[in-house]
Amino acid sequence: MAVYWNGKRYYSLDAYLRQTYNEKMYKISLNGGMTCPNRDGTLGNRGCIFCSAGGSGDFAADRTLSVAEQIEQGKSQALRKYSGNSYIAYFQAYTNTYAPVSHLRKLFTEAICHPDIRILDIATRPDCLGSDILHLLTELAQIKPVWIELGLQTIHPQSADFIRRGYCLPVFEQAVRRLRAAHIPVIVHVVLGIPCEDMEQMLATVRYLNTQDIQGVKFHLLHILKDTDLADYYQRHPFHLPDMEEYFEIIGKCISILRPDIVIHRLTGDGPKSLLAAPLWTGNKRQVLNQMHAYLKTHDIWQGKEFMR
Ligand code: SF4
């Protein structure tokens, strides 16, 4: 029997927020002015192969503004699409726990104490969550909910090497355990379409996530952004990029086998059109999502379908 969440075939972030907080929220992308150990020479100088100059946070606000100013700017930009007054403060660009804890405390406290912020959402790497940071996150979670987003992308070592992720799977597992011991929800990023992966390998990453104590997932189709090392690689070694139908087949299978309690925060990548080099069909996000929802319906796909057999 098909399960529907707010009319969708999967447990969307929107459905989770309505169920849990009884309202829709708007996410404001903030810029804490961070860097990343994969870029500053600690682990590497060139970052993950797909990472843009903006640190995979190209929609984030101007880093020269204070956090409060960024929130106000984000609220005014949201006015066209959102009439509520509840926001998620999303520290998106670079690695947002890669700074002295005193600096992080100031940034995150300014965000979480803003009266219109309901949730603090922090994107980071699992190898940047020392005990002092976890202690801070635990303290902040006493004020309002705190979410942590981890860029795992894949479980396969060969793919992790290709994308230059810079940490191994046990590091991710330890971070999840420690975050969950502090009752902090974990959202995991997965990249689909890495050139050395076939369908079974992508599904193996999702099956693995089902075994982990995670609460959310963001699926991204590998995007080639201009001026990245991936763009250079693609020019020298063109590889197959899924077309829209192929991607729907991949994402449909991922949804079918995903544990039904895991909230799907994103179903495809969301890079800025000005930077997108390929695949260009992903540029019209609204149209892609509408067609994806139609595909899930036509093919009678719903989250957890296979998992529950
Ligand atoms: S960890 Fe994130 S910010 Fe750092 S290089 Fe990779 S994608 Fe970019």
C-alpha cells in the first residue's frame, strides 16, 4: 500500500516541519566566513573535486555582513515566496565547525537567539567535530533544535578518492554516534552519478545509510560547475552524465529502498545556473521536481517500498 506524506511519495522536509512544528519554514543560507581543511592545506589545497570557489555554498549570504544582517537580508529575499515568520538558519558555505570554538559560539548564538529563527542547521565534515565543538552544539541544542549536515557523498573508497573527500568511513560513523549521543539530528549528503559508480554502488550507499542512526538525507546529482577541478576533468575525460529519465530511475530506486523515517531534504542538486556547466537539464529545478513527482506516481514508487517487503 502506498504511503503518502502531504501528498508526496516520500517523507519530505516540508512534511516533517508541518508534522513536527505545524508550520512551513524558510531556510536562510548564511555565511560564517569559514574555510575547509580540504582547501586550506591541512588535508588538501584544491578541495573536493566538485567544490566551487564558494565552498558549495553559492547561495549563502555576504560574509562581510553580521549574522543578524544576513538573516534580515534572507528574510527580505524570502518575501516573494514565503509569508510566514519561521526560519531555519543554515550555515552552508565551506566547513562550518572549522574554526575556534569561541568564534563558533558567537556566530551560532547570534543565529539561534534571533527571534525568527526556529532551527540552527550547520553543514560540516565529520572530521571537524571535536569534543569542544560537540559540547557547544549540545549547549545550543538546549536553546532551539540544532541539526548537523555531513557531506558523506558515497561509501565507496574509490569514489571517495576520486572526489577527494579526505576522510574514511569510520570517521563518519564515529561522528554520527557522537552527535546522536548528544541527541543532535544528522542529515547526510549523498552524491549520485559519480563516474566510477554504477546503480548497485549508489544503492549500496543508501542501504548503508539505513543502518545508521541518521534522521535526514540530501540527494544530489553530481553537478559540474564552471571553474572546478571536476569541470577540467570532464573536459579531459568526458564521462556519462545521467539524463533526466536516467536520474529519475536512480532516484526512484534510492527512494524505494530508503528507510521511511528518514526525511528527504533534497532530491537533486541545487547549484546556481550561472555556474552550472552540466548537466544543463537540472537548471530548471521546479520543472525537474514536478516531472520527478509525476514519475514517482506513474511508477508507483514510494519511500521504503522495498525496505518494508
Ligand atoms: S568539504 Fe565541503 S567545503 Fe570542503 S572542499 Fe569539500 S565540498 Fe568544499
